[in-house]
Amino acid sequence: MITAICPGSFDPITLGHLNIVRRASRIFERVVVLVMVNAAKPSPMFSIAERADMIRRVTAGMGNVEADTCNGLLAEYAKRFEHPVVVKGLRASTDFEAEFQMAQINNAINPGLETMFLTSSEKYTFLSSSVVRELAAYGSDLSDFVPREIIDEVLAKARTHGGKTNG
Ligand code: PNS
């Protein structure tokens, strides 16, 4: 059985992420959404456990999808599966260089570990967790950007992280 691993920082998971996970779940028998540390993003809004918990709730209806967490290297984590494949969404050419590099590093550490990309749905090309965090800081309507199950949680967390006001 091929296991798709969808890694990311998911701080928080967006509708764009969820679109990729749903599509991966139609292609692969098992999908693990893996919450990881991105060294380039040192001050996350949510803890890794909180992010995984949100993912579990918003993917509850997808029977072959699970969430996990990992503080280490993706290439090492993948070794626990017999047939792993890393699946990521690609939004635009701006994503390409970093994703290309990560796929090659992962393959160098764990030869045979392939990375596959699903092109982002057009309506989510602009969307990122950082955009969501920015909007949330202003108390903006998030219903087009994050799954409804976590909207209140994201807005509440943004308030405690020093929300901003318009004007
Ligand atoms: O959602 P993101 O922040 O673009 O995801 C990036 C992530 C977390 C997948 C990447 O930073 C990662 O794989 N981190 C784990 C550590 C690792 O394996 N690094 C090797 C690639 S440089």
C-alpha cells in the first residue's frame, strides 16, 4: 500500500491545504497529514499538537486520512512506511524553487523517496497560512479561507496574539 505523506507547518490548515489532502485521499489508499517544524518559520501561532488536533477535526469525514506530528526530518519519518510518497500542493512558480530543493534533499537523505505535486486549485492559488494569520489579526471573516470548524479558534488565537484594529 502506498502511503501519501502531506507535510507542512499548517499554522493553521487552510482550505487550500484541505483541497490537496482531499484530492490525495482519492488517489492514495492512506494519507498522513504531517505537522512539521519549518525552521524558516520560528514563531508559530499554534503548537504542533494544536495544529494536528485541528487537522483531525477537519478531516474527520475522510476515512483514509490521519494526522501525525514530527519534530525531525521528513526523509527519516518516511522510513517507517513501506511505500511512502510525499505529496505537496504547488501554488505558483514562486513555490517551485523551494519545493524542488526540498524534494531533492529528501531524496538524497532517503533514496527512493519520491515527491509528487498536485497543482493548487485556481481559487486557492493566493492562499497561505500567513495570509490567514494576517486576516485573523484584524478579526476579518475567514470563511472563504479556513475550514469552518476552526474559524472561531483561529480568530480567538489571533486575539490573544495581539490582534490589530482597522483604521
Ligand atoms: O508548510 P511549509 O512551512 O511550507 O512546510 C515546510 C516543511 C515543514 C514541510 C519543511 O520545512 C520540512 O520538511 N520540515 C521538516 C524538516 C526537514 O525534513 N527538512 C529537510 C528539508 S530542507
